[in-house]
Amino acid sequence: MAIDDRRTFLQRVILGASGLVSGALGGVAAGYLLGGARRGERARRISLIPVSDLVPGQPIHVDYRELVLDAWRTVWHSGSVWLVRGDGDGDVDITVFDPRCTHMGCPYQWDVGGGVFKCACHGGVFDVDGQVIAGPPPRPLDRLECRVVDGRVLIEMGGPQGAS
Amino acid sequence: MTLGNREFWDERLGLQAIRSQLLDRRVPATVGWAHTLGAVCLTLILVLVLTGILLTINYSPDPGHAYHSIRYIEREIVLGRLVRGLHHWAASFLIVAAVLHLLHTFFHLAFVRPRELTWITGVLMLLVILTLGFTGYLLPWDEKAYWATVVGTNMVGQTPVIGEPLLHLVRGGAEVGAAALSRFYGVHLTLLPLALAVLVGLHVYLVVRHGISSKKPESSQRFWPNVVAMDAVAALLVLGLLFYFALRFGAPLEAPADPTNTSYAPRPDWYFLPLFQLLVMFPGSAEAVAAVGLPFATGVLILTLPWWSRPFLRSPAGRSSLLAGAGLASVVVVLLGVTGVAPMAEGALVVDPAVPRGRVLFETLGCRNCHSLRGLGGIVGPDLTLVGLEHPDTVWLRDQLRDPRSHGPDTPMPNFPLEGERMSDLVAFLWSLGNDLRYSSDAPRLYTQSCSACHRLGSQEGGIFGPDLGQLGKIRSAAYVHQYTESPSSLNPEALMPAITSLTHEQVEDIARYVVATALQGN
């Protein structure tokens, strides 16, 4: 084999071998970093307060505790929601809001005097139905599924959002 | 001025000079496949650094969480098992490759002037690698990790004069606990890799500076691409073997660390077995010789080889005896290691790892706030020391956890809706509590016939020749009571009790369990 051919061949061997090595290691690293954890969020129901505790038109902030898997730890995790009962006389109409502002996720407050939700981070304002009145939030307050069972409010969680 | 333009980079980085010094150099024609060991070591170090970084992203260096974070990586992270397997096997492969590389260098006498520093940096690298191995295998915090570290750090404590303070420094306290794990992790991630990087840099610089030694130094071949091609192929083959081992065998993980486990037989990782076995040969006060003296002396001997070997290398006879001596020493070390593989005492009980995992859950979920074990814990709920004896039904236990009101509508116990393996682990633990004390319905009658003539059993009537056995189970295991019954003098030379020979082995076991369970249930 002529010297130049041999050189080229060996250079190709080096390129090929190092390509395979980098490819294998890079692929493993990419898969590991981007693959995420296999476990998904499971759907669950959390029992909150009796419906009779709710005053129509007045949102209240409710805490709950649930046992969750946080990566490798099984822990008691606290979460909260805003509950508000509608004014109507007929069937009980409950709305459950995710307590994170839809702008950047800050926790917001109910301003009793003004009758609005206010977020202290960037001045977002929502009405009692969660609609944006002022400020930078891009969409209305997120809602959670709920139902009334035996006179108690039950919220349903599960899927990518998870506990709040 | 495009990015692909070679002159662009050469002007800024001086690449041409690097290329001519490093790649275009010539090396002796005798450089062959055995010389690829250095490149193989470098590749394995690269794999260890990469997989190490990936592992730290999902690992928690706290005794309460370390084990579970490793299981999280193994079971729930995509390719987690592979990454951990690569890291585990690359460490072992690296030690083998480094030792082979050292032996190859030694047998070619490549450590003599002017290459003494190359030799020293190499030996120091081997020491750093062994320390990386030692600090690394504590991190999973399983039984093997914990106990091997207890023994290994005890050996450090054997150092004369400074042993005590050294032991405290290494452990961060008197025992192997959170401080030990934390500093082993810190050193494994920062100090040791930095030291290794510096040593690798020095070592490679020196190899390039002095050239590769050879019996025919006047011969030559191109480093690039001839030798680099051999290095690349060797690296690829070793990596292939590594992937095979990682995929086929994975990295081991035993039960979670349990400092109260008396049946475990500690064993260090394979590369420390020769040292471990040395302790058998130097019992008593000579232990420090084996634990510290011999390893230290060996290390110094190997490090200073380029100097004390000079008289030997002046004659062919001297050279042969040096090589023969080294060969013999290597064989002895390997044999020593091989004898250390099997534990010296019987009795490592096979424990279902779900039980210790369940115990960890029991502690972290706060069960002790309301329940006690052996009288230690809360008083809101019942003592659970023998719950596995009272409710040997995993379905019942599962339901009690998931919905306590299904068994008792007024109970204040909250729901514990655990999922999958977490539920089965906790149930396995609870089921094990007292389960090993399960006795037959014959036991009370057998006890009355064989024992009550001399012994009371708490509230049960009996003789007064021997002690009241009512509280015995709180301080003695069923195994102890069993052995005492069959041969009292084996445990107590001054015992007046006669050996009970009229009962079968199974009957004695039954009575022993009954006696111990009675004491525990009575509290």
C-alpha cells in the first residue's frame, strides 16, 4: 500500500473510531439528560372544605396536604387553591383557581375592598371569575376540576401540572 | 476569515505549533499495541468524568436519601441504569488498565533517568484513582458501602501516633454517618478529580518531552496517524467491552445501610481485597503493620523505584532478580486478593431488601410520631413491635395503610395512599415485625411441660429455681434463648440449668419464640 494511501486509511480509522466513541458517549449523555423520569403524574382527588364554609362571591385560600413522590423522596407536600362559590341560587357553582399567577407563577392575593385578585410581582389584576383586568398576565387564572361530594368540595389533580 | 479556515484558528490559538510538537513527532518503531494502555486509561478517565457528571445531577449525598436517589437513577431515569453501570465498570477497568500500564512500564525499565518524574506522576495517579474508588463506593449508602467504609476507615485509624485524629478527620466524627458521606462526596467530586487532572497534564507533558523509551531508540515511526490509530482502535474496543459489561451486569446495589445488622459480612471492592486479607495475617497488636505499615512501605518502595533500583540495573543478574522479585510480589498480591473473596464466617442472612427499604420509609413518613417500636416512639397508636405476628396478612396491612377507617371507623390515623413499590416495601417491613417469632399453638403447652417447673413467665405461674422469663424477650433474641435451652453452658459457664435434651430442635425453637414474643407483647 502506498504511504499516502496508508496515511489516509489510518486517518479514517482514527476519525471513525473517535466518531463512534463520541457518538456512543454523547448519545448516552443526551438520552439520560433529556429522557427525564419515566414516572408520570397520577390523577388523584383531594378532599377540601365543606361547601357550607363558602360565602358566595368571596374567594378563600385553602391549604391541603398530600403524600407525594418528589423524585426519590416520599413526603408530605403542602399545596393550596383559591375557592369561590358563585352567586346564583340554583345548583352550587364552585370555581377552583390554581394559586399561581398566569404571568410568572407568583402567588396572588384577594383584595376584599377592591373585589379583585392582585399579584404583587408585576401588578397583574384578575376579577372574581379569573379574567385579566390589568397587567401583564397573558391568560385568565387557571382552573382545576372540582366536584361536590357529600357536601364537601373535592378537587381533581393529575397530569403534568401536578400539585401546586 | 471563515471559521473553517485553518489560519484563522492558528493565528489565535497557535494550533500549528501544537500540531507539530504533539502529532507530527516521531516515536520508536517498537511502540506497539501494549503502548495503547496509556490512551486506554485516558479514555476510561473520560468516561468516568462524563458519567460522573451525569450521576451527580440526580444524586443526593444525605444518608436519608442517598440510597433512594440511586434507585431513582436506576429505575426511573432513562438510561440511568446504563450510566451507573458504565461508571461502576469503568472504575474497575481503569484500575486494571493502570496497573497493567505500570507493569508494562516497569518491565521495559522505562522509569530510569530522565523519566523518574513520569514514573512518580503515574504512581501518584494510581493512588488518586484508588482513593476515588474508595470514596466513590460509599456513595450508594447500601450495606456494602457502609460496612466497607467502617472497616476501611478503621484501618486508617490504626496509624501509629496520629491514628485517632486521622480517623476523626476522615469520618468527620467518631462514626461513619452524614459527615463521612458528605466529605467523601466532596472529595470525590472536587479534590481528587482536580489532582488527577493536574497529574494527567504533567504526565502527558513529560511523556511528550522525553519521548517513549525503547530498546531501539534510533528506529522511528510517525505518531500521527500510526500510533494514534492504534490508540483509537484500542479505546474503541475497551469501550465496547465496557458497554457490554454495563448493559449485561449493571452496577450492584444491596439493601440500604443498616448499622444494626449483625449478620452482614463486610467486603471491600475487589482492588482492596489483598489489603483486607493482610489483616488476617497480622492479628492482635501487629495489626498496624498490616493496616498501615505494609501498604505505606509498598507505596514508598514503588514511588522511589527509579532510585533504589539503580544498583540492580547495573548487571544482567541484578536486572533479572529485580524483575523476578516484582513478578513474585505481583503473584502474591493477586493470590492474597483471591483468598479474600469468600467471607470467613457463615451466617450472612439473605434479607429481602424490601424490608430495610420499608424501614427507611417508616422513619421518613413520621410513623413514630404516633406508633412505637419496642417502646420507643409515640403513644397515640398501638406499639407495632409485633404487628407482623398479630396481622400476618399483607392485604390487611395494605388496607390499614391506605384506608384505616375500613378497619376502625373512628381511628385518627391518616390515609397513606402509597403507590407501587413504596407500598409493598412498607408492608414488607411491617409484616417482618415479629414475623420471625411466629410460634405454633403447641408452644404454650410445651413451655408449661418443659420449663414452668423452674421458671415463671411474667403473670404465668411457675417455679422459682430459675429467673422469671417474663421480660427476657426484651433483651435476648429467640436464637439466643434457643441455644441457651439446648446448651446453657455454651453461653453461660456458670449456668445451673441442665441442657434440655428431651425436645426436638423444632420444639425448642417454638418455645424460644413463644417466650420472646410473650415478653414483647406484654409491654
